Amino acid sequence: MKKKIINILMVICILVALGCGGYLAYYYYTSSKAEADIGDLKSMISDNTNVNDDASNEGDEKGKPEPVMVDVDGVKVQQKFEELYRANHDFIGWIKIDDTFVDYPVMYTPNDNERGEHYIHLDFDGNYSAAGLPFVDMNCDLKLPTDNTIIYGHNMNSGKMFHDILKYDSDEFYEGHKTFAFDTIYGDGTYEVVAMFYAQILPDESTDFKYYQFVNAGSKEEFDSYIDNIKRMSIRDTGVDVKFGDKLVTLSTCAYHVTDGRFAVVGKRIDD
């Protein structure tokens, strides 16, 4: 009887091992496929000059040349993103951090009822994907834009999606990556890292600071309070000055230091 029980347990262990192995194989296969698909999407970005070279174009108020815009179904879109936007109107921009896997399209579905999480497990074509795609919080507005644009992405075991933003925990990585790029259908943007911190999704009834709830400041005092909080939470003092009126982008992903842990990187828009 004892030998029979041992044999049954061995069979169960083998089946569990096979199941885990099969899951891991599927996980890495789908992850590799998702990256290949991203490569295809990247090739759809026009490499034509995206700056209006018309001599009459004087640029914006800071003297920067205006990007060439095209009309796509009534929306003015940067020419370089025309093909991507035509393929999927949920496409809103492209996020990139040099020397990392963070080099992805960003999606935006403001009419969702769950923070715009439509693409949390969907690829660009709307098919199931464990990795999903980075997406903007539904409460943000990139055209205005709002004071803070929050972009969420998975922390994948494969190292893909937003896993690499946790590298900002390293002084060496931060020193070599003080800026990141977030170009939208409305214009290009470079962002200087202001703060990086570990946090947690808190209960609704908690009155503690929730970085993921800040989109627009109702006043200078509210904006300054937000900046004070993220700088207090930051794992290092970047020394970057932020003032009311600056536009921010927050990159947010899961972290596992606590239950419902998060890691976030906040950058402010700067002139190229």
C-alpha cells in the first residue's frame, strides 16, 4: 500500500512538472511572438522627415519646428505615426528607454471603465496576449495634455514590457538613463527623470498618498504637494526642479516587495 501511494505521488509530481514546463514554454513562446509583433509595428513608423520644412513655418513659441501633421478620420496625427494610427485608432504613442526592452507602442482607451485597461492582455490586433501592451490611464488626456500622463505596463518574468524600469533602482543605470522618450500622435516628447520609487496600491478608504490618482492639479498647492510626495518616496534625490505647469509622465509596473506592490518612474517634459 505504501509503495502504491509513493507511485501515485511520483506520477502526480511528474504531471505537475510537465504542466509547469508546458506553461513556461507557452509563456516564453508567446512572449517571443509578442516581441516579433512589436518589431513589425515598429517598421510601420515612417522614417520620412517628420518636421515641417516649409520656410513659412516658424515653429512653436520656443522656436522648435512643428511636426508634419496629417488628417486620419478627422484626427490630426504626426505623419510618422500615420500608418500605426490607421491600423488601430487606440494607438496613442511610442515609449522608449535607451538600452532596455522598453520600446513599445502605447494604447489609450478612455471610454473603458477600468482605468483604460483594455490592452492589459491584448495585443495591437486585439488578440489575447499575456504581455498585453503599455496603456494610458483613462483619466489622462494627451491632447490637452493633463498635468500627469500615467502609463501602465506589465513586469514580465521574461524581462519584457516594463520590467526594465526597475533598473532605475540602480544608481549606475540612472546615471546613464536620466531621460526617456514618449512620442505621441500629437508630438514628440523627451522626459527627464524626477523620481523613482516603490509603492503600493492602497485600499480605497486609505487617506495615504496614492501616486496613481494624480492626473490634474486643481491648484499650484496641489501640484507642489504631489511633487513633494514623490520626491519624499524617491529612492534617490535627482535634484531635478519641477514647477507648476510642467507636464509629467509616470511609468508604473508591478513590484513584489509587498502585496500589490508597484514601482514607478516619474519624468518631466523638457525641451529637446
